[in-house]
Amino acid sequence: MLKDKLLAWLPQLSLQVWILAAGRLLSQIGTGFTMFYAPIFFVNEVELSATAVGIGLGSSSVAGVLGRFLGGSLADNPAWGRRKTLLLSAAVSAVADGVLVFTYDLPTFIIGNLLMGMGIGLYWPATEAAVADMTTGEQRNEAFAVTRLADSLGLGLGVILAGEWVARSGNYRALFVVDGISFVVFFAVIYAAISETVQDRPASASGQGWGVAFRDRALMVFLLANILFTLYISQIQSTLPLYFTNFATTSRPEPGFLPNTISLLFSFHVVAAALFQLPIARWLNRFRRPQALTLSLFLWAAGFVLIWGIGRFAFLGSMAAAVALGLLAIAIVSYTPSASAFVVDLAPESLRGVYLSLNSQCWAIGYLIGPPLGGWALDQSNAIARNFWLILAMSTVLGMLILRILDRMTRNNPEKPG
């Protein structure tokens, strides 16, 4: 009986969506193995400088931008399509891990990161386009939520397992072996179980497809708001842990939460995002996409105001931090499926890969701007470091105005559903 109720509650999606989600979960477990430990390994074990490691990781982002453009074009080309692009992505990423396993100097480290960035760039437009092809408009919010949930669970499990492995063995190089194996497994899942979803039709010239996308006013307006969202997400991962460590006001004489408190807070954030992913996606189906994204911005604003307060008022403490991270978790799960689904709504069927490539580029831009901006703020006076979060909260008003304009544009144009 319980099993039947659970099956009835789960989204009614194509079997191929579930298979793709399972493949993504396995792949992200491997990514979680290296996410936090690669910089530690290459600085402390390989003895590269922190600056050199930063340059290498930055090269991955540059290659990722190029990979996303290439991935969007290949995914929409019937001669390649989603399936072959995903296979190429997995193969390039596995080779990248092979290079990183045998890295002992900076040039090899940069080559490995360039390959990894290219593999990740190829991956995102193709996987999002494949999910869009396998679903109807009513299903997409939940379908994208399912695949994002698989990503989150895989990353979380990978980080936990990697921590246990390093604590027991101290062997960091094996982490890249596991990551490489996960990409090989993902390659096998795609090859054996995922069918091509691109329809057999004449291929548009790549340049013409990009031209159509860049002339789409609704898409261009959305990308402005989307960069704000990705900048906000980057602050949670890059700036907030250090802010809680150095600037949170507590009852103790020195500022900052203790390390175990911070670990518990961010674990709660990850768990909350996983628990709310599907229920929130289902609830948001009653709203137009710009409205759902506007609700997300309200949550971001509330969370940022609380974070500002934690730096000012000792009585708020770790409980307020947990509430703030809970609000931000719901803000993220409100944003991610709604944004991808909205871009698919805007895209001509033959250009879904190109449109989703531009959507993915916003993440590259947000992560290019966000961490340096947050780091700069924390390097200034206490007042600037704390008021930075109020400025982020106020910036959501700009995002709301952009989304209001976008909602009017899409409602007034029947070819661009909101």
C-alpha cells in the first residue's frame, strides 16, 4: 500500500527521464568526490601554489563557456543530436580525469581542467534539451526538478563518501579514478538506454540558430534576470561560509560560528533543498514561469536580510542562520526547474540546445562575477561585509522588475508562453 502511494505521488514521467536522472546521479557522485578535495590535493600534495591552482580551475570555466556554445550547436544538429553530445561529454570528462590522475605539474593540471571544463560545457545544453524533448509543457517543472534532485543527491553523497575515503586512506588520486569511472558508467547508461530525441529534420545553420536566439527579446530579457539568480547561488557556496566564520555575531567574545555549527548549517541546507525540490516544483505549476521566479526572488530577499541580521544581532544566532539557509534552499529549488522550463517554452523546438546553452552560460557569468565580488566585500570593513547582504536583498527588486516586464511580454505574445 505504501509503495503504491509513493508511486502515485511521484511525477508521471517517461522511463527515459528516470534513466537519465539515475545516470546523472551516478555521474554527480563522482563529481562530488573531487569537488572540495581537488584544490586541497593539488596545493598540499602536488605542491602547486594556490595561485596556480586558481589559474587551473579558472581555465576550466573558460573552456566551459566554449563547451556550452559547442554543446548547444551539436545538440540541435540532427547529425549529432542530444545523445551523441552527451556521449562526447562523458568521454571528454573521463579523459580529463585520466589526465588529472597523473598530474604532477601546472601544465598538465591546466590541460586536465581545460578538458573537464569542455566536458561539462558539452553536457548541460544536451541534457537539459533531452529532458525537454521527453516531456510535455505541464511535466517540465517536475521533470527538471527530478533531474536536479538527482544531481544534488549525487553531489552530496559523493562529498560524504570522499570525506570518508580521504580520512581512512589519505589517497587523493583515487578520487579522480572514481570520478573517471563515474563518467564511464554515465557513458554506458546513455549508450545503452537513452534514445536520440532530436527529430529527423533539415539542420539549421549553426550561426543562423544563434542569430535567432540573440534576436529573441524575451530570451535576452530573461538572461538579465538569470544572471542575478546565478550570482546569488554563487554567494552561498563561495562567500557565505566565510561570512558565518568571521562575521556572524554570537554570544561569545569573538565573532563567527564554530566549524561544526557551520557544517551542520550547510548540511541542513542541502537536505532542505532535496526535500523541497519535488513538492515546490509541483506547487509552482499553478503559476506562470515569471511569477514562479518572482516568488523565488522574494525568498532570496528574505534570506539575505536574515543573513545581514545575523551579522548585527547576537540574539538571532544559529537558529536564524538555519531559517535563512532553509529559505535560500527553497529559493533555489523554486528557481532551477522554473528557469529551465521557461527557456524551453521560449525556444523553437529545433533550437532548444542553443537556447539552453545561453541559459547555461548565465551560470558561468554568475560564477565569474559572484565569488570575486563576495570576496572583495569580505575584505573590506565589517560594515561593508555585513551590509553587502542588504545590497543583495535590494538587488532582487531589479530582478522583480525585469520579470514583470518579461511576464507582460510573454502574455502579450501567444507564441512566447509564460
